[in-house]
Amino acid sequence: MKNVHYIPHTHWDREWYRSSEAFRIRLVYSFDMLLDILDKNPEYKYFTFDGQTAAIEDYLSIRPENKEKISKHILDKRLYIGPWFIQPDLFLVSGESILRNLVIGSNIASDLGNCMEIGWVPDAFGQIQSTPQIFKELGMKAVFAWRGFNYRKTKDSVFLWEAPNGDKLLTVHFPLGYGHYRYLPTNKKDAIKDIQNVIDSVENRFIDNQLLFMGGSDHARPQGDITNILNEVCEEFEKSGYNLKISNPEEFVEDVLKEQLKSNREVEVYKGEARSADLGRIHAGISSTRMDIKNPMKDYETKLPLIAEPMSVINSLFGGSYSQSISNFFWKILFKNQFHDSIYSSSPESINNSVENRLLSLRHGINEMIWLNFRFLRDKINFSSLNENEQPIVLFNTLPYKRDDLVFINLYVKDDNFTIKDFDDNEIYFVKVDNLENINNEIEYYNGLLNLNDIAEVSEGTMKQVQIKIKADILPPMGYKAIKVCYGESPKLSGNIDLLLDKENRMFENRYLKLNIKDDGTLTVLNKESNLTYENILYFEEKGDDGDEYNYSPPVKDLVITTKNTNADIKLIESNPLFIKYEIIHKIDAPFECINHERCEKIETSYIATEVVLKSDSKRIDFKTTIINNNKDHIIRVVFDDVYESKQSLSEDHFGSVIRDNEIKDIKKLEDGATELELPIYPMQGYVKLNHDKEVLAVLSKGPSEYEIYNDKSIAITLIRCVGKFGKADLKIRPGRASGYRLDASSSQLLKEVTSTYSIYFDNNISLGDISKEANKLKVDVISRHLKDFTRDINDNLKDEFSLIELDNRLEIMALKKCEKSDYFILRIKNSNDFDIKNINLKINALINEVYVSSLREEKIDKLDINEGKVTINKIKKNSFLTLMLKQV
């Protein structure tokens, strides 16, 4: 007898083609109906609510009186929720965002009675390779997933999925998708026919005699009469050897494991990510739609766990207030933007506007969290040594190692004759920035980086805004340092001679790199350590895009334009002993739009302005590109040519790296039924390089996260992709029906300025951990505040410098936060190398007296010894993360 597991469920897109508030109304009616069914019909045993909890919170915001009723059904294991807070896209968010989403979501589910012990990924556009590792670490028994897998790679829809670190987890693939069958007919004959059709379609995909039948789809209401229908047809199917039963994901997995134990069969193993379009569209273009939204999203998902929360942890050691619930409030806002349809920006105009509004909430909230930490130190640090002509600056380095980059400091001064010193009166070399950087002047900055009175005085001419840069190597690891502005003193230190400039020939260099800017704006770069010369560094490619918010699709007739061999406007902007900055402006005359799948004859001009920065003692070249976009239906990429070639790329994944083919092999063709043409357009986390064992040329990114490799040699990063439709039919790479709906989305044409920050990094030693660390330094700024509203008193006698943690240089930090349900702190670290690391040393401040290895759910596992301020960890597997719990004295 084979079991047919009929799983009543819904897939609840919180927002997609309608807003979250519109869908909330549907949610209330649907959930009211579900509770009524569960209350009145004991045969309606189970309902699976899409593996997420945000919808429950949305419902309870309107029906708070039903919380106890919901908890009872969850506790009785009739209603299955969690472990997600909300289902994100997995490729486009950071590893820490995924982990935090699951921790918060599973805690909400557990607090309501029970968290489903199944990972649930029904509709993400492809699967990341770390999925089994993540859900295993969370304590899940299995994971259910759909898009990205195909029948050619797996013979069975139940298999073991192996992550790069070796972790394996039972995986169930939806062979017909999660929403193939919405409702069963009430007519017995029709119900038998439909059920038999599903059985015939999936039977050969389930070797263990446990067949999966998903009853539900997008926003599907619970079908109240399903028990009557199944009871009517049950006997008919028993004659054919099938036992129909209402089931749930946990029961399905339990029955599968029992059968596997009986048969002792070898379960096939799947390795790697899943990005096939055989069975369902994966929409490769979603990684570059609305870069004006995606770039700040990347920024905020970095600032929250790697700046705001670590600052709060450090200050809480000295009595500062740190509420993880405040932090989680903003995490939830971030998660709502990371919901798969929201972060894709595959939605109508008004929905994308909602995403932008949440970005504003994140900016206000995270900036306030940061400022409150500065204000706390302002009232605690001993400033009694400062005289009337001295004011403090507080700097925070929230990375657990010394830094070799530069710190930006904004000052408002009455006297621009000053020097910078530490509290021991040692002078600190600084340079004044000639061209002031634009900074946020909105209200959340007025009591922090800016001051309301300062703004007025600058406009009245009684105060002057000055921006300076200093070297970051004076800062302690994971801590703060106070320095001071000393008015009336002229600087005595002179900068080093590491940087050299030949202005006439546009050549400049430091001790590692020598750059020459050509007339067309491309760079020739000499890596002095290897004596290798790189040509064609930094050029731009513009081409048509006849796609929609889901997919890039080339026009039938395209015109591809590059800035090579054109005339660029090149200006020297800054030259000082700490950095040299050029501005390169390109003008691109291109077809204005696509009409009837072709680029039109009308020409419009867009501009690309790029700042190129070389710092002293740095192996990095930093770029900041602003595209003034006046064209529609096109895509612009920045391109870097390596010296060497490779058939594969290597890019940063969530906990390590992933290797991909530049040309996708063994794909199903459109004429053979593929849902879309698979293109080698890939997402990345912090960096990408060619996969060779020669000298490193890696592109690091603070925002853009889509790349493609041209001719096995050139790394192309998408900076902007402009389309005007939510969904569009009959694309060249995706024939047939539109994805989404055929609606206008004019704001996705991005007829405005869009700015992206990225770098290239050179090294002779191939250390993936070092590249990851360099990418993290690009993303995580040193935060500074010039304090003027302070008292020159002992205050709480807090020292002017403090360091909490120094991490083994082979590892990287993911988060430092407070425990969700205790007074412990959580430190999450990762080994992004492709080999295991042993005998790891962690230096910790004496204020920490207990350290434990912890589960992802923040439960103690093993206590670690502390010897003279050092903690030794035996091993962290390759491409893995480790969670530690720290206890304050």
C-alpha cells in the first residue's frame, strides 16, 4: 500500500501584485475560515501555513483576540508554522540575514506553541548550496524545495542534499511545484480523475511509496469540504493500493524515513546549488532589477549586524541600554523587504514604492541606534583632560581586527587651524578633503553627524564644515577610540611618500600598484609584487534589455556599446599623502528605448561619472560610479579584464565560495520545453574572481550583486538594468506567457541617478579568507562622531579606548548581538576558506568570563576554557559558521 499524503496548505505572498495591506484583508478572511474549520472539523487534521510567521503577526494585528485559539491549534500540531519569519530570496540576501530570519521566525512559532521542524523553500527563484547546512544547524529534519532542481540530476524527489561543508539533509522536491493543485472538485467522479492524474504524474518520483500531493497554491483559502471529498474517494483508491490521508510535512518525512529504514536503500546525494529552468522559471534578471533599491538594502543588512548591534553590545558592557527587541523590530522591516517578491522588485509600481518607504524606516532607525551609542559614550568617557580648545571625536571599529584603510570624519569648526591628537597627546596625521562629500542632512543626523545649530552657523558664515581622513590603523579591534581636535595648533606631521603622482601622464602609484588612466578612461594597472600588467581595467558596456522586472532579455536586434576607444573627461580631484582620486566621465549615446522587441532609432545620452581612488599602502582600487540615466530598456555593466583566463568563476557565497561555469552546460533547450533560456548571469555576495590559481584580481562590491564572465577573461558587474514592465510576454529568452502580470512599471526604468560602490583587489596569495575580509572592510565603515555638546569631566571615568574581541585572522565575523532570550551575547564567525581551520585563537576582554559553543537557536552546547584572555576553538569546518555565547562578568 502506498500512502498519498494530501497536504492542505497555502503559499502566502505577503506582497506581490497587490500590497501587503490588500493581502492582509484577504489573510484575515482566510485565517478566520481556517480557524473555524479547525475548531469544528476534527477530521481536518492539519494545515501548513507556508513555513513563515510574519503572516500570523499580520493577522493578529487585526484579530488579537484569536491568539489563544491559534496557539492551541499550533500546540496540538494541527496548524504548522515556521521556521521563517518571512520567505526571502536566498541568493540576494546575506548569510546573517537568512540565519536571523530563521532564528526570529522559529522563536515566534515556538512561543505560539510549536515550530515546524521542516525547512520550507517553495518559491525562491533557485536554491543556494548552503541550504542543507542552514536548516540542519537550525535543527530541521528535512527541507522541502521546488525551483532550480530538475529530473535530469535526481532520479527521486527524495534525496540527500550535501552542502559544501559536508553537512547533509533529507530533501523533498515538489515534482509538480508547490501550487500545482489548488482545490479538489466536490464531484466524486471528477475528484477521482484529478487525484489519479496527480498520482500518475508523481508516482515514479517517490521510490519510498510515500507520494506527495500538495493541496493549495498562492493565497489559497482552506478547502473546508476536503475531508468529505477524501472520505468519498478513499475506498476507490484503496482498491488500487493507495491510502489517501490528510498529512503534513513532518508526517511525510517520518513515513519516508521509516520506509528507508525498512528497505535500507541507498539514497542519492545532490551537491551544489540548484539553478535549472527545466521545471520552473528562475528569472535570472531579478538580481539587477531596481538597483536603486538593492544597493541600500545591502547597506542596511550590513549596518545592522556589523555596526549598530556590535556598538550596542560594547556599550551595554558599561551599563548602556541594549534591547534586542528594538533591533529585531528593524530586522523585521528588513525581512519584509527581503521577501522574495519584494526584493526581486517584481511588482507593480505602488508595491515597489512600499519597499522604498521601508528603506526610509530602516535608515531612520539604524542611524538613531548608532547615534544613541555615541551619545552614551559622550556621557561616560573621561573627558577631564581636554582643555577649552579641544573637542573629542569618537571612532568605532566594529570589525574584530586591526584595519589598514582610511577613516572619514566630518567636522564643524570655528577655526580651521587645528590638529588631531590622541588622548596621550600623540599627533595623528590627517588630510583635509578638498571636495566635500555629500552627507545625509535629514533629521536623524542632526543630533549625530550633524548638529542643527551647526547647519545654521555654516549658512551664516560663523562656522565651517571640514572633512578629514586619517589612517584606521590607530583603532583597536572590535572597539572604540576617542581622539581630539586641538584648535589653534598647526599640524607638525607630514605624510609618507608611499603615493606618487605624475599628473601630466595621469600615472599614480603606491608601493603595491601603479595606475595609468588612458584617454578612454580605462586603467592600466601594474601589480608591482608580481610584475603583472592588467589592461582594460574599468570600461562600461551598454546594451538593450527587452525584458521585464523578472528577466533580462536581449532585443531581437541589439546595439552593444562600450566606452573603449572613446574620449572620456578625466579630472584629478584629490591628491595628498593618503589617497589620490580621479573622476572619469563617460557619455553614452544610445537608443532611447525598445519598441516591438527592437532598439529604436531615437538616440538619447546618459552619463557615467566614476571616482577612482588609490589609497596609500593598499592593494585595492576603489570606485564609486554614478549613472545619470536618460535611456530606457537597457543595461549598463562595468567590466574588468584579467590577465589570465578560466572557464569558471569563483564568487563569495553566504559562508564560503561557489564555483560556476561561464557557459552553462547540459541545459534543456527552449524547444524541448525549458521554461526559460538559462543564461550565465549569476548573483554573488561580496566578491567575484576568475577560478584560477594565479595572482588574484577580485572585484569586490558594496552593493551590485550580479555578474557575468565574458570570453573566459572579463568580469562584468551589472550597475543598472532598466525595464518598464512588471511582466512581459514572448521574450526572446522566455517565450510564451508573461511572468507576473502585464502591467507598466515606469519607475523601474530608473530615469534618475543611481550610485554604486565597488573595488578591485590584487594579491599574489590566493586566500579566499583574505578576499572575504577585504570585501567586508569595503562594506563596513569605521563610524565617527565629532562631539561638541559634552562635559570636560571625569563622567563615569570610562577609558578613551576599548577593545572587546580580536578574531583569528583566518576567520571573519558575521554578527555580534545580544541573545534573544538571555543576557548572554552572541558572536557568530565564519570560515570562508575552502579548507578546515584548526586551533583557532580568540582574544577576549576580561569583562567576558564565560564562552560557550552554541546552536543557531542560541542553546549552549560546549563550554570553552578561557586562558589569559584567550579562547581556543578546536576546529571550524570549511565554508561554515560557528555561533558562540559570551557571558559578561
